[in-house]
Amino acid sequence: MKAGYKQVKRMTTYMRLNHWVVALSMVAAIITGLYIGHPYYQTYIADPAVAKYVMAWNRWVHFMVAIIFDVSSIVIAYMYFFSRFEKPYKKILPTGQNIKEFVEVLLNLVTLNRRKNFDSTHADSFNTVFFLVFHLMLAWMLLTGLQLYVHGLESGLSSIGNWWPWMLHLVTDWTIPVSNWLIGGTSPTSSIMDVRISHHITMWLIIAWIAFHIYYQVWRTIFWKEGDINIVVGGSKFVKEEK
């Protein structure tokens, strides 16, 4: 380690593992989701795609990574409040200190690091709120996705019993009118198509979020010179020691 710097632990092994599992699952969800919405490839073998269950496999992979997101989201929600390493919820509370820090981090970004009046040693309010937005979008994707899934069980039956579609309808039917409102629907009645459009738009918002997330982590690494990009790999960053 370079002289004059101290190593600061920022992510535990589990947090890093969870990050990469979610990242890989997100790639799989986007690829399969785009195919489900509009099949954009077939197969290079002579048989038609339907004979090899290409859509079925895409739907299966999409559903499996959705389950991974479910489990990850529950664990992250728990860690927001009860993590022994750090409790992110403290950074999203609208306190005077958090609001000031949020503004300062934003100004730091806008001014290209010409102004830096905050402690970058630990998680800041801006980044914490930014990740909260991601998790809220992910929760919306899960709820709308389950509504689209249960829409296919029109008989009200499933291989594991009637309780499964009944529970999904109970939990996700409200996403239909909310989706209609979100997309600015002009129809007097809501439909499952509103949910599809909302699900699709949210996917593109998440892709935009990912693009900015990668850009911002590289930006912090270059401008702050604290090795922020190493956090998701080694779990630590390196901060100048105060003299």
C-alpha cells in the first residue's frame, strides 16, 4: 500500500458476492426479457425454434433470475436496517446532515471534483439514495413481472395448487391501475398491456441506472484517487491519512 494512505473496509465478502450475483442475474434478465417481449433470434440449427423450446428456456431463465432478485432484495432490505457492518437506512433519512452531504456530493460530481467538502471514507448519502432508487425499481420489476406471470395462469390453477395464482393476484393485481397511471394511459380502463409497457420502460431505466453506476464508480476512482473501483473486488478503498 502506498505510503500516506490507509485501507478502509467498505464491503464484506457477502456484500461483494451479492453484488456480482445480482449483476450477472441482471444481464441474464435483460437478455431473456428482451427475447420474451420480442423474439430477436432463433437458432442456427435447421429445426424451428418452437421445436427446441427456445421461448420456454428464455422464460425459465428469466423466472430463475427473478427468484434470485427476490431473495437478494429481501436480504438487502434486512441489511438496510440490521446489518452489523453498516446500516444504510441512516444515510437516507432526510436529516440536515444527510441533505447537506447529498448536495455536496452532487456538487462534487458537477464541478468535476473541484469542490469536495465531505468525507469520502465511508458511504455517502448520494450513493445510498442512488442505490435505494435501484432497489425500488427492482421491486417494481418483480411485482409487475409476477403480474405478467400470473396472467398466464388464466385457469386459476398451477402445478403446486390453486393457492399460488390466488396469492399472486392478491399481491400484484394493484400494479395494473398503477401501471396505467404511470405510463399516462388514456384508456378509461386499465389492462395487462399497461403492466407490460411499465415493465419494459422500467427495464430501460435500470439499464440507464447501470450505465451511470459504472461511469460514476470509474469517475470516483479517477478523480478521488482512492481506489473506489476496488471496493466490489477486494472490499476496500484507500484514503489519504490526515496529518
